[in-house]
Amino acid sequence: MHSDKPKVLNLLAGKPLLTHVYETAMKIEHREIYIVYGCRGDQVKNTLKTSKVCWVKQEEQLGTGHAVQQVLPNIPKSDDILILNGDIPLISEVSLIKLVKAAADSGFSLLTAYFDEPYGYGRIVRDGDDNVTAIVEEKDATVEQQNICEVNAGFMVISAEILNLWIDSLKNKNKQNEYYLTDMVEIAVKNNIKVSPILAESAIEVQGINTRSQLSEVERYYQIIQAHHLMDKGVGIIDPSRFDLRGDLEIGLDNEIDINVVLEGKLKLGNNNTIAPNCVIKDTIIGNNVKIFANSVIENSIIGNDCRIGPFTRIRPDSVLDDHVHVGNFVEIKKSSLGKKTKANHLSYIGDTEVGSCTNIGAGTITCNYDGANKHKTKIGDNVFVGSDVQLIAPVKIEDDSTIAAGSTITKDVDANSLAISRTEQKSVPSWERPKKK
């Protein structure tokens, strides 16, 4: 992957590959989940520190068989062990349930898949009666075996009793000098244990991630699947190939999402909303009948009903827009609340501010909330008119029904029903000669 972080921490749809596998594993009935970690393992533990798992360190990376061997002392011999790979993120619950059921009788089941181009995968070897007899890793396969299209998908269920009996029989006499867990198949067959093969629900769900290219392919497939699930629920998505959901979305009816929209974190959208192209929305609640115009960014905020946002609006965390609020182009809002029917349509910054209802924020208005060391609050009441190019120097309070004249710098509180104006007298200098370049 050409990365300083462990491969399983590369992101798919905003979550580490390993998190995808862990979340699917959690859906399977189990007693305990173990994660075997090695190289840069502290990064892995820190990323999944809230997960309900037992961590087992593999001091030396001597192969998959060696990895499983580190866990065995912790597992009762009466257990069946479902073994998963952390770099195969799309594995489905359906395939895993089939795999678990198949192992109920023989104690050994194996997930397989068919690839037209099986490069890099271990091949499934069968006998004349179509029974699985071995898995041969590609680097150790003969030319004939390399032509086999059925591959090891990387998931198996083995009884702890079988593993304890024969895992010490694994040898590292192969081109990678590793102890392959896949060699357990041949050992089991030689000891008259039937290996039950289960075909994966789809080839893509067992796609391993070893390169950036493979990661991008799986990302796009995953996003298309999410888009189709949403469309099946009635969401309008203009182009599924240009849609990204990187989190959890709760969504109502008659929503329309245009191209290149990125939805992140935990989101809730009501009914009849429109999201134009190139918007990024993260950890946000949006009401009904909201129009979000192109190139807008909204993060960790609450948007009421019938609001209009954008284009080119940025709403930063901890902001709340009440119903019928209009926030226009090149307006930035941070940690502020805007009351019903309030408008800030052009080129303004509103930070650490409480704005009442039916208030107009003129173009170029800035709430100067930072004094170089601390942040201060601005309070603007109901039905206030703030003219263009106004600076409100916090802390300051603008009472209801007041007017701030354009071009003013306000440093003191403004009373209700009053006009505040702060401008120097305009002067004209006759016969003014403009400076010339030397």
C-alpha cells in the first residue's frame, strides 16, 4: 500500500478495513472475538479501542497458521473457530452464516469463490469426486494449478479440537517461509476429516485489498451498492457512480441527491430535500423541504425546515438554523444559531453568535469574535437590520428592531428600536494626484 500505517487501517467508505470486518463478525453469534495484531499493532489497537475484542499479539509475523496458533491457548477445545481476514472488508453476514452452519457436522468448512483472473489467491484443489483436498498458494502452485479459477476466499471455520491436534504439524517449507493456515486443509483430509466448501455470495465480497488500485475498486463497488439500497427506499440519486456515503444515513421520502455529494458520519434527513452537486455533509440533522445549493459544506449542525443554503456556504460545527433560514453564497457560520426567517445571503462570517428571528445580515458583515486569545459572543435580536460591510466587535449585544448602518464598526451594545452608525466624515481632496510607478 506504500503507507506508514497498517494495511487494515486504510479507509473504505470512511472506516478502516478492519472495522468493516469486525462489524460483520459482531453479527454472528459468538462467545468472543479475538484480533491478532503485529506490525505497528498499537495503531490498530488505538483505532479500535472501543471495540469489544480480545487482543492477541503476534510478536513475529510467521504466517497465518502461526497467527492462529497465538490465539489457541485462550479458546476452549469445545468451540468452533471462525477465522476472518482483516483486509477483506465486504464479507457478508450471509456467507459467514452459511460457513458456520456447514462446519456443524464435519468441524471444518471453507469459503471459496471463482475468479476469471485469480492472480494472488490460493487455489482450491479437488479430487476426481469433487472433494476439496488442498489449498495451494499461488507462489507454490504448479502451472496446472495456477489455471484453477476456484480460490480460497480467506475465511474458514475449524473446530478448536482439530486445530489443537494438528496445528503443530504445519511446516514453513514454502517460498515465503511461513506457516500457512491453508495447509490445515490437506492435513485434515489426510486424517479423514471432510472439508465442506461454501461458495461466497459474490466474488467481490471476498476481494482482498493489497494495493491502492484494489482499494479504489472496492470503494466504488461499495458506494454503488449503498446508492442502490437507498434508491430502493425511494431516494433519488442522479448518478450512483458519483455518490459517496461514508457513515450511517437515516433518510425520509422524496429526497434528491445530485452528483459528487459526500455524506459522512451520522446523518438524518427528513422529506423532500434537494442536495445540489459537490456538497459535503457530515454528522448533521436536516429537516424537511431544505434546498442545499452547489459546493456547500455542512458539519455537525442542525438545519430546520424550509431552509435555503448555498451555493458555496460553509456551516461549521455546533450551528443551528431554525425554520425558513436563508444562508447564501460565501457565508460561513460557526457555533452560532439563526432564528426563524433570518437571512444572511452574501459574503458574511457569523461566529459564536446568537441571531434572533426575521433578522437580515447584510453582505460583508463580520462578527469579530476573536481578540487574539479568547472567543467572545455576539447577540443579535429579532427583526434587526444589519447593513452591508458591518463589523460587530464582540462581546456586543444588538437589541430587537434595531438598525445598523452600512459600513459601521460596532463596539458598544445597541438599544432596541434605534439606529447605530459609526462612520468618519467623508472628505474630498481637490486636485489629488495619484501616485505613479517609479
